[in-house]
Amino acid sequence: MYYSETKVIMGGLAHVPILIFIVNFIKGKFESMLSKVVVVKTEKPKVKVVEFKVEEVKAEELNASEVKEEAE
């Protein structure tokens, strides 16, 4: 037996609230499980501050490296 297009659409629309309820129920279960498991640490991360050393590059070394790059 075939259903008219109107009956199919009405049946689909009638099931939308049921699907929304199921999705929200599952979402609520996961949120309640996660709220029990997740522990937020308020400690500041340990970061080591490092200074960098600036070296002077001679013009001869700079020209030699440029020549090597052009040769490749």
C-alpha cells in the first residue's frame, strides 16, 4: 500500500520531537559523566625563560653561504 506525500511528510514531522528528545537525552548523559571525570587544574604552567645569543656573521661567511645556495 502506497502512502500519499502528505502522510509521509506529516509522519516525518511527527517524529522530529522524538528524535530531538533522544539526542538531548544522550547529550545530557555524556555531560553528566564528563562533569564527574574532568578536573580542572588551576596551577600555572612551568615555563623556563631562555635568552638567545646573538652572533655576528662576517661578510665573508655570508657571501660563501649565498654562493652555495645559488649553486644548488
